[in-house]
Amino acid sequence: MFGLPFETALLVFGFPVFWILYMVVFLYVSRRWDRDSATEDDAS
Amino acid sequence: MSGTVIFFLVLYYVVVLGIGYWAMRRGGGEDLEGYLLGGRQVGPIATALTLQSTSMSGYMFLGAGGLGFAQGYWALWYAAGDIGGGLLNLSVIGRRMRKMSQMMGALTSIEYLEKRYPSPAIRLVAGVLTIFLLGFYVLAQLIAGGKGMALVTGISYPLALAIAVGIILIYTFMGGYLAVAYTDFFQSLVMLVGVMWILIAALSELGGLTAANTALSELDPTLLSVWGRGLGFEGQWGVVAGAILIFSVGYMGWPHVVTRHMAMSRPATARRAGFWATIWSLFFVPAPYLVGILAILILPGLDDPEMAIFQVAGQLLPAAVTGLVMAAIMAAIMSTADSLLLQTGSIASRDIYERFINPRASERQMVMVSRGLVVAVAVIGYVVALVEPPTVFSIVIFATSVLGSAFLPAYVCAVWWRKANTPGALASMIVGATVAFVWEYAGLVNTTELHPMLTGVVSSTITMIVVSLATQTISPVPAYILDAMGVSSKVGPIPERFLAATEFDLANEAAAVGKAIEEDSQDG
């Protein structure tokens, strides 16, 4: 890919893909965080 | 010296100062919480971009480009972890640290450590260590600013360095955290546009990425490998692991970066900030390394690899765009330098001077101490940068390895591990800093093929676990801290009983007095 050896292509493109997947999982796991608030007043 | 370049630089400084002035007028500086944490009112996009632009320093334009030029695609091991560093930081400790810091009434990241691990020794060791290491980190920013400005404007290095130091000082004195956060927001956008512009220009010059890689392969096939030029790092997984760790998990141990969590408007801000931090990093982080690699073809006779990005910009871009790129580089330097200096001054005044030297210090005295130390750090940095400037890469790797090794377990365990206690945190900080320092200073990287960040973090983590478990009976984690940890782990509002931070201070004091009485009775 782009004239790169396989291992290097994995380094260049694999890590960004990993972090995007991590972000998707994080957004899913934290989907209820919006209920969180600093104070009880904020929550009401 | 191009008038167009100077015009864009001056325009950039005027805009940044204007934003800083607007942020000051907007408020948030009426009291100490307002000055140090912007009144805890920073939203998700501003949090993401101040976190990222503070983490990404002048290193990205000098060290990263230089590493790409010297080692080819091997340099991207550093980018591999860095892309997710902000996201990891926000997702692991962001929300919990925001809640804990408010419940404990902590205003600096070092004060936060003392309140979670109640002992003056924690604050003293962490404060001194942080001031020393952030001072080193500031030195790298001053050198980067001086070198860059000298090259682009054509003035001498000593004069360029003096101008860079002067601008950074004026800018830091302008205001508190809110001014820093909002100017960081603007600067992160300038950094992104600037570096992408150079990358696109370099790729256009070489006929695209595939053509550039083919040309690199013809020049030296090892430049395309994951093991560096001449396969110099072949099989050195210990060095690779450290390169990935330093700018991924390492950020969680940087006191000037984790402060960003404490200033978020709500604990849940960490979620959206994680999204924006990732989007920004995906575009920004790999670009300087790639420009450095492409510079091998564009500038084959380059003497100083750390000048690769400046030289590519000067050679390929018109003067107006070079001015914008220079502004982007100064943005990277200043957005880190101001945060470092603000943190160094805050720690010196609140965590050392007020805590140990003059507990009755007025806010005016504390501001004077803070500004005095900022000037001292800048002057010392100027002299060192003038007399014998080390490479930006070496300083940043040294300072960040030691910082990450010393503080990573302390910050992560503070919100995740209920058995993490004061002796464990203290021993972890000392062992982590010592191991990383010795590894780097004694040159053990070459003989052991292990990165100082890897050895430092592993040793500080093991120390935290072993010492905390071994001292549970003599130094248990106080019940009120366990209570606060329980609240921070759950999604929901902070109970009323925690909102008056004075209660936490009283609990801290009561625990200390109780322990003293207990020791007295045992002695008696």
C-alpha cells in the first residue's frame, strides 16, 4: 500500500484504525455519562 | 527577512493577545479557582483542543520532523501512541478526576495528589519534581522558538531566543487558565492548518505518497522499514514499546495536562472532548513525522535534522504561507510554554510557598511568588539555551519519560484503585522518577535496548502495588477518601455533603491529628 512494506503499512494505518475503534467503543460505553453532573442542582 | 512573513507573525500575535484579553475580560479570574481552573467552566471542544495543543509542543515541529528525517518510517512508532493519547487520558481518568478534584477542593494537580494521598511529603516530593521537570520542558520550548525564529527571520540566534522568551513571558503573564484555554483553542487550529499545508505541499512536490516512497526505497530501502535507518532498531521491542507508551499512557502522568480534567465544565465533558481530541490528533499527529521523512528527498544536504520542517516550508511555500506556518510553529511552542509556566508558577506558589513556607500568604504574595519563579525559569532557560543548547528531541524525551514514570500510577490509581495509599504513591513517584532518570542519564537504552519510559512506568507501577499492599494495615486509605472514590465511580450528581470542600480539608486535618494522637499514645 502506497509503496510501503506490509509491516510499515500496518504501523501507518493500523494504529489510527485501532484508535478510531477505541473511540467508538468509548462513546458507546460512556453513552450515559450525560446524566452525570457536577452538582445535584445541575441534575435536576 | 521577508516582510510578508513578519506581517503574518505579527498578525498572529495580535490575534492571540486579543483572544487572551477577551478571555480575561470574560471573567473566571475573580478568585483563585477562577485564575487556576477558569472557574471550572471549560466546554468539550475547548477542553479537547487545550489538552491536545498543550501536549503537542514545539517538539512536534522540531523533534518529530528531525526524527522522521533521521530514521524514516520508524519515527511513526511515536505517532502510533500519540494519536490516542488524549482520548486515553480523557476516557480513563477524565470524568473521575473532575469529580474527585471538585469534591476535594483541589485547585492544582499536585494539591489533588496530596488530598487523595494525605501527606505533606506527597506534595513536597511531587511539587519539587514537577517544577524541576517542567523547567526542563520549558527549556525545549525556548530553544525551539529561538531556532525557528532565527531561521525564518534571519536574525541571530541569541536575539531570536531573547524575543521568543520575551513573547512567551508577556503572554503567560496576561491571564490565568481561561485565557490559556481559549488561546490554546485558536492555536490548535493554526497548528493543524499549518502542518497540513506543509504536508500537502511536500506530497505535491514529490508526486504523491507512493512516488515518494518509491524514491525513498531507491535511496535506502531501510527508510521504509519499521526498524529505522540501516535497521538500527531491529528487534528492539523494548524501545518500540516505550515509544508507543510515552505519548499515549504517558500523558496521564503529566501534571500540566491532567489539570485540564479538573477545569472541565462537567464530568461528562470528558466524553465529547474525547471525540474531538481524536479527530484533531488523527490529522495533526502523523503529519510532522511524515514531513520529516519527505524532507529526506526534498533536502538531501540538510545539516540539522530538527530544522527539516522549517526548511521544507521555506523552500516549498510562498512567503505568506511560510508566515502562517511559522505562526503555527510558534503556536505549538507557546500553547505548551504558557501552560508549563502557569503550572510551574502555580505549584511554586500554592503547593510549596503557601503550603510549607508561608501558610498565611495573601493572594498578592502568591501571585508575586508565582511570577518570580516564572521569570527565574525563563532566565535560566535562556542562559542554558544560549550556552549549550541540547536537541529539542532529547530534552522532551527525557522530561516526559521521567514525568510519566513518576506520576502515571499515582494519577490512575487515585481514581481506580481503592487500596492505593500514601506510602505506595510516595514510593512509586520516587522509584519511577529515579529509574527513568538513571536509564536516560546513564545511557542504559543502548545497552539494554529498553526505553526509559518502559522501565520507569513498569517499576513505578510495581512499586505502587507492592508498597500499597504491604502497608495497608499501618496506612489504610481513610474512609472519607473511599467514600469520594465511590461517588466518582458512579454516574450521577455529587452529593451535597461533598460540595463544601472545607469538609474534605477538615477530614484531612482530623485524620492527621488523629494519627498524631495515636502515635503519641503509643510512645507514651
